[in-house]
Amino acid sequence: MEIQQIPSAINPDQHQVGLVHIGLGAFHRGHQAVYLEKTLAQHGGDWMIASANIRSNYQLVEQLEAANYCYPVVEYTDSQHLVVREIKAIKQAFFAGNQAERQQLLAQMSAASTKIVTLTVTEKGYYLSPSSGDLLLDNPAIVHDIEHPDAPKTALGLIVNALKQRCSQGTPAFTVLSCDNMPHNGIRTKNAVLGLARAQDASLAAWIEAQVAFPSSMVDRIVPALSADDLQRIEADTGITTPTVVKCEAFCQWVVEENFPTGRPQWECAGVQMVADVSTYETMKLRMLNGSHSLLAYLGQLAGYQSVAQAMQNNDIRKFLEHYMQQEVAPTLTACKAEELLSYSQQLLTRFANDSLQHQLSQIAMDGSQKLPQRWLSGLIEQQQKQASSAATELGIAGWLFYIQQAALQKTPINDPLEAELFALVLAQYSNSFELISECLSQQDVFPPSMTTNSALITRLAALFDALQAKEDLLEMMRNACKSTDNNH
């Protein structure tokens, strides 16, 4: 085994906090923090990170504090080639579920030294309707933050509260940078923050709209949640036993819109792509990488697999994903060159097959109602407008609904903010599957109206759903999807 050790090259005492991050999970520690580590080592500056978790994983905050905020990131090219990177870019961590620490976090966010607030809170952490993009003003957490603005429970509430303090102090606004997998994540974050601010204080909302920059970004690195087996594997490979270790693939990408009025780290020196518009990159990644991941999450589990790498050993599944990316997604990415899309899709297939990661399909399957509109449905609508095939995507939709029905019947949680509504939909009494699919597609928090009225699409989805219920050969269904050239037969 080939192991490269890269010790930290920064002295945290020589750098102050300039960036606050909300969402202290493995992805943040294996992605943004790694880029900041490299940037500080090469260019210096007061850009250390103060990271916070909002409602969960207080233990991680304690573990990082005990380790003096130093932790290892193990980057696997494959099972025989890895890099162990020491990270010291995080200077402090908070647990915002604790009132005293929440106040400390808000004090750091409102301090003039904080120039940027970044987020990895997953799609559901923005409390936006997946289909309309509007803030869910009736969500209990949002209702709480409207009624109790000085004791916020959400990332949005923390941001609005801190900006309110900066406004009253005459301190320039910080920039808000989403690092979550959402299309136009800067615009969506702005809509969410302004939606909450308007519900609290119209004059504050006007100040935020005029003063706060919300650049978009695209992040790309596979960072699986660590299992007990992963920890044992890391210890066997490297001798590392620290509980704060992060395991990820070697590949890493970050594309950021250049819009930071109060300054930013010199990320370019660490390989970050600073661009005028990230939309081409984010759409390609969301539909190809994340869309493929969601197909694997539902169909792969139905086929009996537990991880991405295991599923990729099946050649039918590999060919199915290749067909999905090249025949159904690539035609919707008109801003990209054909050779670029072909290269990216082949690169993804190689990354998915990385047997050192064992990315659990159950982890990817979470929050499907929040993910699928941008991963599958936007591209599906474009293909329908062209009267082109989306057979693989349609099999994915049928697979997701069947996955939900099986979970509902078995009373197994699916970890989705719309779980109750989805379970009620799939468990209701219907005369046939066409009626069931019609009702599911009428869930406008997920599906766009154009799908609700497309009887030909509903008929195809119902046939696929029936086949899954009848336990027909799923791999044969995947092979048939690859043969499809016209959905309007």
C-alpha cells in the first residue's frame, strides 16, 4: 500500500477567524476546510474557520475541541493508494443547540472580522419548497424563528439575527456562500434568507437585499458517512484511531462565483475555480453525478446492493448509468462540449467504482423529495419538451415511489421532511397504479404541474411501478431502459 503523509503547514495562532461555517459535518471537514488549509499554508491571511452544528452531533464539537481542532483527512484514490492530510484550518467549533454556545456563535458571526458565512446544511436546511423555491413559512422551525428571532433554531435564523446585529452596529454585511447541492444555490439561499427576514422585519430585509452578496458555488467530492467498518479499515490502513477522522475520495472540485464585496481567501492558489457563472458546472454535476447517485440509491437497493461500489460491480447497472448520463442528461447540457460531457461521465463511473469508499446507498437515499427536482425532474421536463427518451429517469421515479411504498408498509423511516405526506400518498386505497401515480405526481412540493397532466408519462410510470411490485427482473428493466429511444410510443 502506498501512503503519503501531508502534515499541516499552518500555525493556527498566527491566523484569526474570518469565516464562519454552519454544518460541521464530514463533508465540510473534507472539502472546504481542506481548501482553506491549503490556502492558509500558501497565502496566509486571517481566514481560519469557526464551524458550528445547529441541533445534532454535540459530541463531534467536543471531540474536535479535545483534539485542539486538528484532525486527519484520509483521501483514497483506491484501496491501495491514499493520502493522509492533517487539517488545522478550523480554529473553533460551536454547538448552537446550547444557548450559551449559540450566543457565542452569533457574536462571532456579527463580529466585523467575519467576512463570509458558508453553509452545508443539506437541501432541507433551507426550508424551501423543492418545486417552487419559496420559503416554507408554515414549517415549525421557521415559525419559531419568526416568533423568536433572538433565539434562532435554523441556519437561516442565525444568519438573519447576525445580519440584524451588524446592521444595527453599522458593521458591513458578511457574504453568504452556500456549499450545498442545489441549483443556483446562491439565489435560493438569498430567497430563503430574505423570506425569513421579511417575515420578521421589512426594513431589515431591505438592508439585506441591498447589502448582502449571495454567490453560488458548486462542490464536488464524495465524502461518505463513516461506519464502524470504515473506522476499522482506516485504523488497519493507517493506524489512525481518532474519532474525528474524515474519509473521502482523492478527487476534489470547488467552483465559486466571484462576488465577495468584503474580501475572500485566495482560494485560487489551492485550486478553487473562481468564475463569473457557476450554473454550467452545477447543472452538469447535479444531473450527472447526483442524479446517478439517486438512481443507485433507490434501484441499487432494490437490486440488493448496499453501497455504490458494490452496485458498480454489476455491469448492467454500470451500463444503465452510462446510458442515463450520455443519452438522457448530456442532451440537456447544451452549454457543455460533447467531449467534456463524455469525459466527465467516464470519470464518474470510475469514481463510483472506487472500492475504498463503500458509500452507503441508504445515506444517498435520504431527503429524496428535496433532491429529485433538481437531479432528475428538471432534465426530464427538458427531454419531454424535445419528445426525447427519459426511460432511465422514469425507472428511477417509479423506483423511488416503490421504495417509499415498501418503507411505508414496513414502517421504516426514510429520513425525508415529507415522509408523512409521502407515506400517506402511497398507502391510500387506489383502484389501480395509474391512480396511485397520478396522486403522487400531484404532490406539488416535489413534482412540477406539467408532469401531473401528462397521461402518457403516468401510464409508463404505472407500468414500471406494477413491474416492480410484481418483482420482475429489475436488471432486465434497466437493460430495456437503455434500449429505449422514444418515450412517446
